[in-house]
Amino acid sequence: MELGQKYFFFALFVIELGTLAQRLNVNEYYCGNKPADVVFLLDSSNSIWGPYFHKQLQFVKDVVSMFQIDTNTTRIGIVTYASSVQEEFYLDEFLSKHGVMAAIDRIGQMHGFATHTNRAIRIMRQKMFAKEHGARDGVARIGIVLTDGQSSNMLMTVWEASKAKKANIDLFSVGIGSKINKRELKMIASRPSSEYFFEVADFSALQNIKDMLAVRTCRVTPKPTTTTTTTTTTTTTTTPTTTTTTPTTTTTSLLEVAYKVCKDGVSDVIFAFDSSTSVSNEDLENQMTFAKEIVNTLNVQENGTRVGAILYSDQVVNALDMNDLYDRNDVIATLEKTKRTAGSKRLDIAMKHIRTKSFRRGLARRHASRLAIIITSAPSTFRNYTEKEAKKARESDIVILPVAVGEVDLEELKSISGPSGEFYQVPSFSALPALVAEIAVKACRVPVPEKSIQDQACGSRQEADIIFMLDSINAGRKNTKRALAFIKELTNEFDIARDKIQVGLMSAECNENSPGFSLDSNKNKNEVKDALSQTKSVDFSTLLKQMRHGAFGDNHGGRQHAKKVAVLVIDGSLEEPLRTLTEAQRAKLHGVEVIVVQVGEENPQDEVLMMCDAPAKNNFFKVSDYSMLPAVKQTIWDTLCDDL
């Protein structure tokens, strides 16, 4: 329709409306003597300039002037909201038009940087429409929300709006200006939104909708309610019947969108389930149901969307790697079998695990988006560590989507999600299904990062202290030089720096001029290469004990939160395998990962295989002689750098 035609029909509408108003008594035209309880929720945040706030008040007065106000017809209440919520006056405080108008004139702007629309709606439902404050049975209950922007917590706002509607309150929403969130306001409004949602360009334009808002307000008819406690059961059973159809339609339509968006999706998605002590078995089951419903919308297959899962408390339990299962039903079956753990809430170690283990080089794909959906029900134990790990994850192009349950630290969640500040929140674990469609769409719309994890330097994703140990006595001078040359080539592809990878070398029979070197001896790659070139043949004896007692200590350059790795280059068989195994196991108990490289024709002893980290097939390497070490260099590099 042409712009001129739109204005023409609008003009006709205004003329017709004015003519009708002239023919009828004003009160009769708008509401007659039909009773209604009407509560206005007025945005009082800092985004509203003082004169504009007064225009908002004038708009309310203009609308109120069209109602017949007394004890038995229309009653008015007003709430203002920003960072806090203020009940300006209740429904039974002023029962005349003059009294209401005078009370509106006395309302002042309270200011605040936040816009807690959700709290205002909750106060409206719980207090403004309470019988002790003048709410009546058998009377239409109407809430009118005005705002010039988006609420500080969209999810909780929509959730509170849904609860208000279930309490038989009809909601109108009025968006003012260009910074509003239409989607949020339409979800606040009762259905159809075309009748209950209004949008104007600025505060001056509020005058353009006052008549229509009054008309539509008076169209609202009271919902069936009960007046005595004996009929509460009836209300409880009929209310869901009346109200569940609307969210079902909304959810269905959103799910249809999710299916369409996700049908060809190529994503790597990790779920992190809260399994801390505060979470019950039922809560974990609700988390699993939520994840299963999301998985049902995804394009789960080897070349499509892959799904992984972890449980976290004060430790992380890996439930599913992304390359374990490529069938949707198998993924769902695995989630159903997952059992809870317990402990404190260490979000920081959960995010570190996601970044370094779930999205390690050997698992993450080059042309797939990376998303972590993290469910949490309370503030993390160490917020500063959590924020640091979240920042590192985002630097690895992992999109973090926090899903909060109940009362949580909202600022922490915003810092976890990053600049977007995006997170979701529901009041309980049982309410998680309400988020399925929206999060599924979000998961399938995450962009593919420009840089793959495989192209990032080894050491850029996690700090590591790596110590090489040589069996120089058995190897001999010539073979020791070959081993050192191999280590030099291997470390040449490390990103060596104080805040990335540090490399150390140990040997039992170092002479005074070449005693190996500690983690903090060399500041960069060239210094490491020079030190390796100057190191002479040395002996390997019982170095593991020495390593465990001090090599990773801070007095030798070790870092508390760095990954600790020992690479043992063993010549032939161990002379004291049981003793060596015992020391290796003690080192592993202290958090040291052990990789073994055996050189020689001998079959590996059982103790040697038990020394290295599990699985042995990934952490044990064997070559027939030292000249063959370059053949396993890339495989060892892949193992060392998989999560670095």
C-alpha cells in the first residue's frame, strides 16, 4: 500500500472515531459502566529524559480521563520501575477521577541504570492485584507496561509476564522509541499481539494511541475467577486449560523455526551440566531432558552437528566426546544414562575443560561453529578464575551460552558470555523446556570462526610446563645427541614464553658445565635451542623422584595453574621397573602427565606401559633406534599440543 493511501485510511479512521465519540457519551463509548482494575507500569530509568517522563505521565492521565472511576467501576493503580520498583498507589487508594489525577501529578522520576521490568510485573501480580490492595473478583484485570527500551533481563520479564497472564491479568505493552525490543514486548503482551502491543516513535507520539488503547482496554472481559477457597481446585484445573494453548502455539512455531534453521547445520556443541551438591537427581534429570529436546532439533551426524557433554562440580566428568556418537538416538540414550556427581561449583574448571579437552585439536573441526551451553544454578566458587577461563574460551572462538536457574550472579553470567552479555534464565530446572526452541535456533546460528583451533600456535590455548628426561648413560653420547636434536625439532614448533609453554631438561649425570636447564632458564625459542645444543650426554637414573620433588616448583620456574608434562625418553628396558613405575604414579598423583618414548628393539615392559597416562596407545611411543625418532615427531607433537 502506498504511503499516501495509508495516511488516507488513517485519516478516515480518526474521523470515524471522532464522529462516534460525538454521538455517544464519553464514558459510554469507552467503557460504559463496566468495572475494571487497571494498573500502569511506568519506565522510570535513566534512559528517559525528565520532560519525556512527564509526557508519559500526561499520557496516563489522558487515558485515565476516559474511564469512569469510582468504587464500583474502574480503579487505577500505578507502579514505576527502574533499578528498583515503587508502588506509587494501589487500586483502592483513590476512588475518584480527581484523586487519581492529583496522585499522578505527584509521581516523581526515581531514576536507575537498570530496567527491571520483570520485578515490576511480579509486584503488579503479587501486590497490586491483591485483594488487600483493592483488587476485585469478577472484574477485568489489566496491566499496561510502558518502556522506551529493553528490560535488563528479557527472559525473566517474559517469564513474569506469562505468570501474570496465567493469573488472569491481561497485559498491554507500549514501546516508545527506536531502542525497544519488539520481540520482548510482543511476548509480554497478551494475544493477539496485534491487539495488545503498541509502538510509537517517541513520547510525543503517545497521544496518537491513547484513544485506541482506551478502547481496547475496555474490550477486555473478566476471566472466570473464584471467590472462596473451596473452589480453588476448580481454578487450578481450569487455568492451565485456558492458558497453555498460547505458549504451546508459540513453542511449536519456534520449534518449527529451529528445525528449519538446524536441518543443515554444521556445529560442535558441548553441554555442561551442573552436578554440584546443590543439584538433586531430579534437577539433573531436568537438565538432561532439556538437552535431549535440543538435540532432537539438531542435524546430528558425522558431517553435520556433533554433540558432547560434561558434568561439573569441583571436578569434571566427561560424559560424551563429540566424536563418540553420530546418531541422534545414541546421543540421547547416552544422556539418559548419565549419573550425577557432587561437590562445589567450579565453573572455572568446567570452562577450562571445554576449551582444552572438549574442543581440543584432535576433536574440533575446521569448518564448524563452536558452542558451549553451560547450565548453572548458583554463583561459581571462584568468580575471578571463572571470568578468566571464559575470556580464554572466547579467545578460542568458543561461543558461551550460560543458562541460569534460580537466583544467580547476573553480572558473572554477563562476564562469562562476553561483550554480548547474553544469557538465559529460568526460575527452576523444571522450567528449562521453555528455552528449548530459542536456544536450538541460537545454537544453529553461531557463525563458523575464521581461524580453526588447528591453526592456533601450540601453547596459545593453555600454559604448560614440559620437562624432557633423557636416559643418556644407556643411550651413549651419539644417541644422546640424536635425542637432543629430536627434542630441538619438536620444541621448535612450540610457542615458548613465560605465559605459554616453558621447557626444561633433566639428567642425572650432568657435569658442572652442562647441568641441563630448568623451566625458567630460557625465555624464548632460540634460547631453548641454544641450550639444547650445548647440553652434553647425561645419565637417566631415578630422575622421576627429583622431578616430583622440585622440577615443577616455583623456585625452578614452575607455574601453579600450568599443565605439567614429563616426556621420558627411555633407552631399552628399565633396570628397576617397579621403582620407576612407583615414582611415575606418584608424579601423576601430583598432576603430572607422563609420556614415554622407548627406543630399542625390546618389547615394552608392563611397568613402562603403566607409567604413561591412559590410554597408553596415545601416550606411549616406540622406535627401534634413535635415527627413527623424527618419524614419530608429528604424532608426539599432536599428543603434546592437543589441548595447548
